Amino acid sequence: MDRPEELNDPKKFDDLMETINTRLVITSIPIRDRPQMTQILLGDELDYDMADDDSVYPQVVEWYRQRFPDEKNIR
């Protein structure tokens, strides 16, 4: 299975992450739980099996760390 373009293109990835993060904020998901929830939503959104790609979760965590540098609970 080829990796979706949205995971490789920084602009598309950022846009997708912003959309997903906004949904998680609206549903009051704590920031510490957002990377895991995001990975699930990315899989659904992109119809992509995240379990086959070990690079997705670290990519998601890094996005959150860059977006929220003062947050210590992002894992």
C-alpha cells in the first residue's frame, strides 16, 4: 500500500492536522490524548492502515510538539 500524499506533503499534512485537531478541540479531547486519537482519525480520513506505517505516529507527535511547544504531556 502506497503512503497517502497527505502524509508526505508538508502543506497537505498540516492542513489535515489542523482540521483533525480542531475536531478534537471541539470534542474536548485533552492535548495529551490527541496524537493517538489523531492517528485513528487519519487512518479513517485517508483510508490508510496506520498499523502498517511506523512513521505516522512519530510524525503526528512531532506536529503537536511543534504546534504546542509549551505542552509537556504530548506523548
